Amino acid sequence: MTRPRVEWARWAGDLAGPRFAEFQTQLAGHNAHRFRPGLPEEAASDELATDERVGRAEIEMVEALRCAVAPLIAEIPTEPDGFIAWFEQLKHTGPGQGDPLFPWLATTASIEQMRWFLFQEVAGEAGFEDLLAMTQVKMPVQAKLEMARNFWDEMGRGSEKGMHGPMLERLAGFFQLSPTPETVVPEALALGNTMIALARHRRYAFHSVGALGVIEMTAPGRAALVDAALRRLRIPAKKRLYFAVHAVLDVKHSEAWNAEVLHSLVAEDPRRARAIGEGAVIRLWHGARSFERYRCELGSFKARLLDTSCLAAA
Ligand SMILES: [Fe+2]
Ligand SMILES: [Fe+2]
């Protein structure tokens, strides 16, 4: 019997330490190729065995994350209005909200530090439009319509210039960023890997809805501060459009997502409240860990400069 070659998959449940780093690096490498359109003759002979092994590992990873965030979603309301109120307070009290990294970027970071930060962020970005496309499959009509409107905005409403993905690529090109999984901190890789796992496994479809919705809700504040940092560093307006656009547009996206997607899905089946809430908190939890690691690596705070725990955890 031949054994699948993805030995790293057995470390899926580790959420810290060297095995966590190895797993996330390998999974990010795998994710970089897996969704590329292909041809039958290009398919590897062990493709299905690898898919199965990786799929199981992703589920193990998400289950470990669900356990980790369980205390944060203990009191989740299942009635739609109460649930939306609970979801909206995540903006203020969720993991990573108000992290001091972002005001520091806006006011103090050097161009090299900003470049390092963007290098990590670009790598952790799994492509909102593709995550959304995978998530919306077979969703009820009201939710799907709002997802379609959101997707159309991601697509620049049919104009290449307005597409969000290429906007980020233009900024990455300006800074000459070409991150590979080996050159990015595992916390940032884990964030992107988790978004993909949630979007690709239908058992986590509502987790993915929550994770995407919480991005829309929490991105504007951070995007405005990153945009302020880029402006302060005199990055041309055309190159920093990605953050300038998201600082404004995602406020509207978030309002519509909560009203049209979250409310209708929970009204139809209250069990979805827990799944949506878990997905949102898992996404924020990853964000919080990434910001902490970034601060550590950037040595942005005096206390942190003396704190080597980030290196020990790597
Ligand atoms: Fe976007
Ligand atoms: Fe958006």
C-alpha cells in the first residue's frame, strides 16, 4: 500500500510551536496551487489521496480552532436581532480589535517596517472574491443576492481597474513584494489557510459566512490607519488605492452583509448563529495572533524589544 506523501498533515491540530509553523507553511504551499484551473493530463496520480489527506487535516485544524474559541462564543444568541447585536459588538470587543499595531503604523513605522508588514499581509490574503464565490454556492436567495452584489464590487463592477485583487497586486508590485510561505510568519499563513478551509468545506459554509462578514466589519478602521501610514510615507495615491477603498466601501458592505446575509440565514435556521459566530471569532483570533507576532517582529514597542517570547513560539 502506498502512503500519501503529505506527512505534515498530521500536525493539523497544533496551534502553536514548530509543528504549527511547519503545517501552516506546507498547507499554504499546497493552497498556492490547488485551485488553479488545470487539465486532465496535468493531474498528479496521487491527487485524490492528497486531497483527502489535506481535507481531513483542514477539518482537524478547524476543530482545534473551534475548541480554542469556545469560551468566546458561550453566550451566543440564536434569535436574529439578538444575534446581530452580538455580532456587531465583536467590532469593539472581539480579539485583536483596537490593536496598537495600527496607530503605530499610521504615525511611526518606517518604510522598511511598512514593507515588512505588507509582505505579511499580502501573503495572508486568500482572495476575498474567490472565498466569497466558494461560500455562496447553494445559499438561500436573500443571502446569495447580497453576496452577488458584494462579489460584483470585488470585481470592480465589471471594470478591471476597479477590481480589488489587482489593486492589492499593484501595491505589492510597488513595494516589490513576492512572499513565499517560507518567508512569512506562520500566524499570517494560518489566517489565510483557515479562510480557505472554511470556504472549501461545505460543513463550514456558515463559519465562512461569519468570517467573511467580520472582515467587512473590522477592516475599515485598520484600512484607514494603513492608508494613513502609506500617505505619510508618500506612497502615490494610485498605489495605495486598495486600503483607501476598503476604509470606506467595507462600511457599506458590512451593513448590508449583516442585514441581508446574517439576519436572513439565522432567521431561517437558528443553529446557524453559532456557526457564523464561531467563524467570525476564529477569523478575529487569527488576526489578533498575527498582529501580536507582527509587533514582536517589528520591535515596535520598547517592552516588546526585550520580549523574546515571539521567537520562542516561532
Ligand atoms: Fe474588497
Ligand atoms: Fe468588502
